[in-house]
Amino acid sequence: MRPKFFALAIFSACNRIAISLRTGPFDIFYAYLYRLVMITAKIVGAGGYGGGGMAELLVSHPEAELKTLVDQADVGKPMSALYPHLAGYCDIPIVAPDDPAASEPVDVVFFATPDGVAMRHARTELERGAKVIDFSGDFRFRTPEEYAAYATRIGLDPDHKAVDLLPESVYGLPELHRSDLNEETRLVGNVGCFAIASILGLAPSIRHDLVQLDSLICDAKTGVSGAGKKPAPVFHYPARYDQMNAYRLTGHQHVMEVEREMQRLGGQEVRLTFTPQVVPACRGILCCIYGTLKDGLTPDRVLEAYRAFHEENVFVRVFDRNAAIGTQHVRGSNYCNLVVDVDERTNRLRVISHIDNLVKGQAGNALQNMNLLFGLPETTGLDRPGQYP
């Protein structure tokens, strides 16, 4: 066991003793041990929605301490000036990337940055001894060929700037890759928001051989926050109010992640029709998944297969067709709610997947990955119901 994790175990035991004894001398020792063993974290790209969401979660995490916030904009401002709801919780000032404080070593670095940033700076953080969790597509792929196909699809330079790091990156979806997300893991590519909603809804049908692989459709809708914080004319209030539209019909970047993971589960090539849409809501993803069922399958058998697949996945909840579930019921939480149905008239599987795009679709999933990388229960700091209404 690495020293940090051994110290964490001691700290947890001392925490229980401190609560029961509450003695002055012990409090001093406890405070020292607290500073010694807490997981220290840095957020690069702290000012965006991803960075803000990560800060929200870290300030209430019992085993982590947010030390550094880095961004090119809003330098010198406390985080609470950008996000007033964090006043008193996160008043740390944002520092520029070239500020000496930005180079201070920490245990984990979250890159809440656009594509192309983490691949240029991850190596430096790894050499300082940090683990790296990247929110972009830079490390979701393990070969330069896969990355080049992804980058070409969204008009980026297909040449990865840290090719040698790709083979050690882990695709950060705990529900499928939990065994690879452990204390030896250094580099994680956090999953895309549409990809999480689609994969968690599709995976049981592929693993249990329920559907014809050439019949898969994902019809996915996202709130406007999925586009990020940077202003753009198409996301200006008059352009978005009372407006719904599909986009990137020529190929969304997250489709590659979904097809790869389904191919891994099914052992053969998978191609799906994916239609992303933006709806006039702040947050949330609703993904309607369809596939033609194989012969002899009943609704009860399909529901049983889904519940069996996700039995160990604490953040995935499976409901039958009668559940009155919507995106409100996952808002602010790390849960994915799946409504599983069979249209017996057409012999089609129909799964409705719901996530909060900023939590399970981004910062919450990243924190779940961090917990696993440091040997903590993956629910640590995430075990909460969300917000309603």
C-alpha cells in the first residue's frame, strides 16, 4: 500500500476516535494528520462550468482539499466572485497558468479545459506526481489512430501531442471500467456527457445479447449548459428561448466513444444512429434509445437483464415502464435513471436514460473516478439525492 493510502486509513480511524474523545491534545494531532493525508486537488480551467462544478463537489468532499484554481481569465478573482453561491465555501483566488502557485504539487489535477490543453500539460503534472483526470477528448482514446479519427470529425489537428501517454490512459466510466480505475492509475479520460447517458442505457442490451446490432438509435436532448460557459450567438437567450434544434447530424464526437464501448461489450462492430438536440433547459440530458429485440424476449426478461447488469452500479437506477421519471429527478446528482420498456407491437427495446450533464455527465463522474484512483468508496462526496423541483 502506498504511504498516502496507508495514511488515509490511519486518518479514517483517528477521525472516529476524535469524534468520540474530543480532547484538546488529540485535536492538535488530528489537525496535523488532516493536513498530511488529505487528497490535494487543482482545477485547470476553473472558471468554466466544468471547473465550477468540480469546485462545488470538492469543497464538501471529506477526504479532499481544493488547493489551486488555474485559468487564463478572471485571474486574481476569488472563485466566489465568479460563482457567488460558493461564497464562504470556495474563496480561493484564480491564478494564471504561469503563476508559481499554479506549479505547486498536488495529488490530483482536473483539466476542465477544451480539447488540446491536457495533452500539452498532462506530462508535467504526471512528472510532479499527480494523477490527471481530463474532461476533454484528449485522453479518451488509447491509440493515435482513434484520436485522429475523433479529432478529424470535429475539425481539430489529428496529431496528438502526447502519443506515448495514450496507452496508459483509462476511459473514465466506472460502471464499465471499475477494475482499471485503481490506485495505480495515473491518467483518466473523463467520459463525454452524451456518451455516458447512451452507454449506460445501451450496455445491458449488448452484454446480454438482447438487440440486433444494426438497429440501434440514440435520440438525445441536452440543456444549453452542455455548450459550456463561453458566449455564442446561437446560445444567446433570444436564440434559445422556445427553440429546439438538432445539430452535428454529420457526426457527433461522442458517437465514437459509444460505438467503441459497445463493440468491446459485444465483440463485433457496432454502428448506431445518433441525433443530438439542444432544448431550452439549463441542464440535463434525456436520451431515448431504441433497438430491435431478438426473438423470444419478454419485457420481464429485458428488465431483469438491465437490473442484473447494473446491480453493482450504485449510481445507476433502473425503473420499469410505469415510473414517472424525468430529468428533474437527477438534477444536481450523480445518478443515471433508466426507464426500461419494450414496445411489444413493434418488438423494439425502448430505454430512456436521464442524467445531469454537469454532474454525472462531467464533474460528478470525474469525482467518482478520483475516489477510485485513491482507494476510496466511489460514493464519497457524491452520496446525495440531488435537487427537486
